[in-house]
Amino acid sequence: MQSTYPSSLTQLGTLGKVIEERLAKASNGQVQITFQEPGAIVPALEAFDAVSSGAVQAAWSTPGYWTGKDSALALFAAVPFGPQAGEYYAWIRFGGGQELLDEIYANYNIKSLMCGVIAPEASGWFRKEIKSVDDLKGLKMRFFGLGAKVMEKMGVSTQLLAGGDIFPALELGTIDATEFSMPAIDLKLGFYQVAKHYYFPGWHQQSTLFELMINKDEWDALSDDTRALIETVCEANIAYGLAEGEAIQFAALKELQDKGVTIHTWPPEVLDALRAAWGEVVAEEAANNPNFAKAWESLSAFRDNYKTWSEIGYLR
């Protein structure tokens, strides 16, 4: 299993190690997946092609890394102004999301199992305080998924960098700002050493889904009980990752503040501008890609129906 994240990285990497360990234990050693560090077999962002061709049997990643193959895959990773974890996974599991994902991945000979989810992310590290939309214009920023297209409309030049490449780019000034993940994860990567302004909420990633990608020929060749075991371990990993992610953020925030980081929340006018830009991105992506339009329609319909429950079932 080629990982796109190092095993030392909180949640993003460690949840991949959990899959390896639990499969071995649950099967009494009969089913083994070997976690490979980024670059051990292929570079992190080449894992898709390696799994598709069968050069590696599996990979640990997120669908949002593969939007160059199909922009619709971004909707199965993190959605700007999108659902929190419970609602998001409900769509995947019971609202038709997994079936749509299977349709897309079948074109590339890949089977993808949702195998992790994490809590909201931060929306970015900046060297200077951002007080208005105008302060974003002209910045060079590492950004992930559909949120990157939103930031482009705000005048930001974006690029996708793997986790290990971000700090050097920030330190050298190749980029002016970055987003990556949640406080407990960002802390480990040391961004606070270069940028001291940390912004919330993560409008672009209120929850993020992670996947176990398996070459489809390999998957189809597995016995029913082995496939069921892998699916069960992945569902357990989703619960584990969500609980862990919610438990470790407050200590990380305190440590970051102790290191001189200023925590900011976006003013309403900036969030309004980002939401308006997101609407433009959706319209453009849906017009350009039938798969995106189909997945967006499914997710939107599910969310509209979900509101009838969430608005009366939860305290707000």
C-alpha cells in the first residue's frame, strides 16, 4: 500500500498504519497490507497511476488528490461550505455517493473504499494578517481540492504540494501562505515557525474523507470474506479517526498559541465573498464535467433532504 502521507504524520499517516495493524490482527495474519512511505515505491502524487496499472496493489490517499483525472473526485474528499462528517459519510454510505464513486473509478481499474474521515481543518497560515478580501490578492498559496479554485477567484495563485514539500516552500518564500490540515497535524509540520497568523473556520474542508485504493483486478480476485474484512476495518477506521481528530485539537491550539501564533476567525464579509466564489466554481465545474454535475446533484439533493432532519433534530 503506497501511502501519500508519511506514517509519522498525525491522522493523515497514522490512520493508514491503523489499517495495516488492524487487518493483520483481525485476520490472525492471513490478510496483510504493507504500508509504504511516500516515495518508497512511487512519489506520493503518482500513486493513482500506480494502482490503476497494477504497479502497486493499493494506496492510502484522498480522492481530492486526483482531480486531474476527474474533477468530480473532489466532491468525494472535501466540499467547500460542505457537510460535516456525519452528514458527509451518510451520503457516501446510504445516499448514493459510493455508487457514483465506483462508476468513476471503474474507468481507471480502481476500487476505492472510504477508510477515514477527519474533523474540520483550518483555512490557512499567513505571514501577514488578512483583514479583507483585497489582502488575499496576489498571494501565492498551497491549497487543496475545490477550495483552490475558489481562492483563484479571490486573486490567489494556488498550487498543490504534498505535505512534506510545504514547509520548505513556505520557508524559502516560494509560497506566501498555505493550508494543509487541522491544528494537531499542522503543528507537527512546523508552519508556525514561518507564518504566525492562523485562520478559521476551514470553510473549504469541514470534513475530509480518505480512501483505501485497491487495483480493481486485485479487489475482484479477493474472496468474499476478505473483502468483507477490509470493508469492516475501514468502517472502524472512520469511527476511530473521527473520534481521535475531535479529541486532539484543543491541546494543539494551546501549544500553537504558546509558540506565538495568533488565531483568527474570518470576518463575515470574507466568508460571504468565498461562498459567492464557490457558487461560481460549482457552476463552471458542472458545465464542464458531466460526472461532476451528476455527483453534485446527488450530494445537493441529499443535503436538502437532510435539512428537514438536522434543523429539528440538533441544537443550534
